[in-house]
Amino acid sequence: MGNKEFQFLRSVLLLTDFVLINLAATISILISYNNYNISFFVLSIITVNVSWLCIAYFFRLYTYNIISEIERTYRQSWRVLAVQILFLYGLMQLINYGFFKLEFLNRTATAYFVTAGFFVLISRFFQTYLAEFFLKNITVKTVPPRRIAIIGYNDKAQQLAEYFHKNDKFYELLAFFSDGTGVKQPDTKDPFFPIKDCVNYAVENKVREIYSTVLPSEHPELPELVKKAEANMVRLRFVAAGTSPANAVYNLVEVDKLNQMSIMALRNEPLDIFFNRVKKRAFDIIVSSLVIIFVMSWLTPLLGILIKLSSKGPVFFIQDRSGKDNKTFRCMKFRSMAVNKDSDYKQAKKNDSRITKIGAFMRKTSLDEFPQFFNVFMGDMSLCGPRPHMLKHTEEYSKLIEQYMIRHFLKPGVTGWAQINGYRGETSNPVLMEKRVEHDIWYMENWSLMLDIRIIFLTIFNIFKGEENAY
């Protein structure tokens, strides 16, 4: 089981367990307690939830080792339920004989044992088949297989290839890369190429992940290939033990598990997990929809009239920008400048003569960026992420700044971590661009939904406070 399948199954278990134990607790209270009291009900629900979570944590019910085996999941689930029932019975006896005489509590605990036991039994069977159905049908039909290549041809490479071929609905293994250095003689039908050609092959064949069973310290060309891969938005993974000396040198972190093998990478990417991307996309759709309906509906005609009165030209300024995986998309803004031939090459500067009066106001208040909520709704952008740059600047800075292209692993954002930390506006100084890239990479490695919410609130706060670089 891979890490992504594990994340899905754990989400299913957590969600259904939360619903079912609360349903069991509610039914138990209703059938055993006649004088309904909201305080007692709330206290009982809290007790059931807290005790379940604590005991499940103790028995490691939602960990990889348990969930990866169906039998262990069943066994641990019953253990958690049994210990919780013992705890609840003990708590009931303590209340009855130590503080109050509430005979109905024993009936409540018994009813909970029966209903929760029934729900757990039924749910585990249904979860197994529903999860399998979802992974093999819905996910396969909506998410195309990941194109994969493998560096090296040793025992780990064969084990990895076996896993990819077995799960060919999710992965498409295209080729091996080996030059004979410390590897076995190929005995597979998959094509083989020299290691030095792996990144060029990946770019030409739209391979986004290369798994290396050879560590950077074990092959002279790999360190340079790592840089080249990231410059071309190709992720290079390493199959290695976490205690390997190379991990300390290259700061490798575990990002996945495939066929009981630890997959290492140069950085952690929370958004590489499918369900994190689902959460972020759902948040983007909800917020952008609200802004489009309740703000853009009246803001667009109002600013449209002012823009038209200020200078000749269209209301919207639409420009090609660099998006995720460096794919070009059409970025929308309210036009804040007089129409000019330099808009695709020159950034706006302080006291820029091209900026109109209404444009200066829109830039100061970030109103010119609001049409990008349409880009967010359509999926080209996200609410939070690295700001999209002009194609000309992407071409220039990718040659000046080593890790510049890494920021394109993510969708560009209306606002971002770099912007709320003061790195917005003109970036003619390469040092400022390096700091922006550094903050964009930090965001990629530390993403969470709460971080996005924090960035949005700080962006709104900075707009009202006023920003020095907003021009």
C-alpha cells in the first residue's frame, strides 16, 4: 500500500468512526434515559469521543502498520471498542457508587456496547469494499496514471517495478536508466537508457516522477541531475533506508511508502498527497465562488466605468503567466495602466507613468487582483501560492536563481507567504527575488489549510494597514 492509498483509507476510517460512535452514543442515550437533559447529552458525547480517540491512539489504530493489513484493522478496532466499554463501565460504577445513584447509566453503557459493536462490525466490512471500489474505479477514472521512470537496476528497482506493474491503473512505468555502475544485468522488457539521459527523457515523455534506487553519493552524475530535474519540474525520489549516511548529507525526508519501501525526497510536499489537494481545491472553489457572487457582481461594473473614464482600452488586462509545472495560463486583472507595448516585459515601478489614477488606487488596495478569483474558480490558480510571473521574467530568473523553478510545483496564488512577509511588487533586484523564491519553497514544504487561512487574513490586514511595495 502506498502512502496516498493509506491517507485515503485513514480518512475513511476516521470519518466513519466519528459518525458511527456518535450515532451509537445518541441511540444508547435515547433508549435508556427518559428525562432528556442537554447537559448530560453533551457530556456523554464528549466522554465517548475523547475516550475513543485516546484509546485508538494508544492502540495505534489509525497508523500505517495497522491500516495496511485488513485483519489487523479488524483486530485493533475490536480491542479499542472493548477497552472503551470497560472504561465506560468503570466510570459508570464510579458515578453510581461514589457520587450519585443513576441506575440508567448501566443501561446506557450496555446499549452503547451493542450498538457500537454492531456499527463497527458492519462498517469495517463496508469500508473495505467501498474503499477498494473508490480506489479502483472512481479514482482511476478521474486521475490519470502517474508516468514513472526508475534509475538503477538492482533488487530495490525490481521490487519497485513489480509494484508499479501490479498497480498499473495508478502508475505507468516507462523506462529504466542504468549505465551498469553497481547494477545487475537488465532482464526486463522495459526500455533502458543511460542515466545521464533521464531528465531529458522525462521532459520529452511527460514523466513527473523519477525513482532512483541509487543515492546521490553513489553516482557522480546524480547531484547535477537533481538540480536539472527540479529545474524542469520533475520530482526525483530516492529509495533508501532512513539511516543511510547519504540522507544526512542531502537532508532527505520520507514522503511515501511503496511495497514496504521508504521513498525519500529532498523536501516534504504536503500537497503531493491527493486528499490535501482535494481540501485545498474545495477551499478555493468555496471562497472564490463567494467572492465572485457577492463582490465581483457589483465591483466589476463599478470599476469598469472608472477604468473606461480614466483611459482608453479594455476593462480587463489579460496576460500570459507561468503556472503550475510552468504551463502558461491567461491571468486576469483589472487594467491599471494605460495601454502600452511594454506590459509583457516591464514590471510596474514606483511612480510609473503608465499607471492611471484609478489604477494607482486599485494597486494600493489590491482591487486590481480581484478578477484572479475567476482564475481560482477555473483551476488555473489557487487562493494562496507563489505569485505568477510574466513569461519573460520566468525565463530570465530561472537562469539566475538555482531553485527558481521549484516554485512552479504549485499552482500560483492570488496571495502568498512571500507577499505577506513583504516580498511583493517590483523584483528588479535578484536578491529580492531569491527571498521571494525562498518563501515560496517554505510555503510548499509547510502547507496546511490553516496556513492558507492565516495568509488570507494577514493579506486583508496588510491591505487596510497599507503596504510600502503596493504600487
